[in-house]
Amino acid sequence: MSICIKDQIQNMNLVIGCTVGCPYCYARNNTRRYHIIDDFEKPQFFQGKLRMMEKKKPQNFLLTGMSDLSGWHEEWREEVFKKIAENPQHQFLFLTKRPDLLSFETDLDNAWFGVTVTRKSELWRIDALRSNVKAKKYHVTFEPLFDDPGKVDLAGIDWIVVGTMTGAKSRTVKTDPGWAYSLTEQAHELNIPVFWKEDLVPIMGEVMIQEMPDAFNKVLEEQRIWNNQKSK
């Protein structure tokens, strides 16, 4: 039985808005539908949400579910990094499709920086991430995959996620099982955990590979201990 990645990692949308302009962007569609901000192409920082990081109960957080890290102002990023350092009980994930626009260094132990790769022609993003973002933890999300990425240089990568197109376009655009298996084999050769998103079940079948990094698993175990103590 598969697990939903959203049950393992919670969205904290500190910034809403993105300038990348992906045609399949669910965040832009949701923002316009629910009138969250006036202009999705002009990212806004919701500073008050930083209080969510002060929760004592450990949590894995995705901070760019409705934005791209490349669109964050430097002062926003530095304020968020400061708050992350003050809350080591959590793990924090960032994603970008434009690592070429980033240039910074951080020694945060609980911050994970990743890129989204949807096709072979975007593999340069992994190299750009390693070059432009000097950090302790890296990850790559291959979602949605539009073609076979082939041989991938995963040196220094700590986790990969594989998924397929969702929504209305999922009827015509699907990740080929061979692509997912190839990425998994390449990652496992380097002892990198792999997580197939639940959207792959109709394609891959019920036997799913859904591995989390040790740091994320530690948070989830601490959550269970926390919940058990609260229920007594």
C-alpha cells in the first residue's frame, strides 16, 4: 500500500507567487481560483507564517509549494534561514527550477535544497544546484517526467522523488515505468533513498518504492512518540 507524500511533508507556503511560468502549474491555478494574491507573477512573503516554525512537535516542511526559491528576495531568504536555525526539531525543504539564478552558501543542518527536473534537457539544473547553492543537503524531484532522463549524475544528492503528471493532463501525459526504474537503480547504486509519489500507483502498481531520508524518518518517529505522549 502506498503512502501520500503530503502525510510525510507539510506545506508551509511562506511565499506565494512564481515567475517561472510552467504551463501545468497547479499553484498558479489555485491562486487565481481562490484569489489568494492579486498577481501570481509577483511573489509575496507572508512573514507571519514564520510562527509555524516555533512548533515544538517535529515536522518535515516544504517551504516552496506555491513558489520557487529563485523568486525569493534575499532578505526573505535570510530571515527564513535564521528561523530555521532556531528550530532544529524540524526538517525544511526548498525547490527551484532556476538554480542558475541562485548564489548563496549555508551551513544549516536541517535545510534541503532541490531542483525539479521534468526532462533530459533540464539535467543541467542538478549541476547548477551543486555549483550555485553550497549546502549540506540536496534533493531532486523528477516530476512530472516528460521523457527519459537517461544517465543522471546524482553525486552528492541525498534524496530523489519521482512522480507523474496530475490533473486533467494526466490522461495524456504519463511517466514511463522504465524511466522510474532507471532513476531508482541509479540512485540505489549510490545508496540514495527514492520516493515514488502515490500518483505513480496506476502506472507502477501497488508495490511502490517509498523511501525517506533518515532525517525525515527521525522526525516522523518523534511525531509518533509526541502523539502517544499527548494521548496518555
